[in-house]
Amino acid sequence: MSPAAPPKAKCPICRKPVTADYRPFCSKRCADVDLQRWFTGAYAVPAVEQEEVSDGEDEL
């Protein structure tokens, strides 16, 4: 039994096969589309704000 070939990576924008020059994308166009999405806020890293824990010293 031969080992299975690893799956081919696909561009996260258009799902075409990835090229080495633009990895993880297939082309400069898809890389630019991804960059534009970051610039415009289409992608965002969620943040969970924690409540401040008071040690009681500020409440005089």
C-alpha cells in the first residue's frame, strides 16, 4: 500500500492551485485581493475585552 499523496494546496481566494511565487495564493491578483480585505476591515481578529480587576487601592 503506497502512502497517499498530500492534497494540493488551494488559493483561499479563488480555490485554484497555489503557485510557489505567490504562496499561499495562486497569483498576484489574489494576493492583492487578500491585502485589500485586510486594509478595508473585511477581516478582523476578534478581541475579548476583560473586565478590570480592582485590588481595592483605587477606592479611597
